[in-house]
Amino acid sequence: MNHYTRINLKEREVIAEMRFKEESIRSIAKILNRSPSSISRELSKG
């Protein structure tokens, strides 16, 4: 069974800050130990 955890508020803040600094999705994913697709989905939510 696959287990996943939701992206929490702190992670969302990190994602927003890093995208503001024009960091790539892959680099954000690596820092947060998440898949790039998870980061991409989160960003598409707006």
C-alpha cells in the first residue's frame, strides 16, 4: 500500500518563496523530498 502525506502549510510557503525566486520545480522537489509532479500539481492549484 502506498502511503503519502499531504503538502502542509510550511511546505506551501517554501514552494511559493522558491518559485518567487525563480527556482525550478525539480530543485524545489529535491529540497522538500517530494516528486516534481507533486510540486507541479500544487502550483497549478494557484
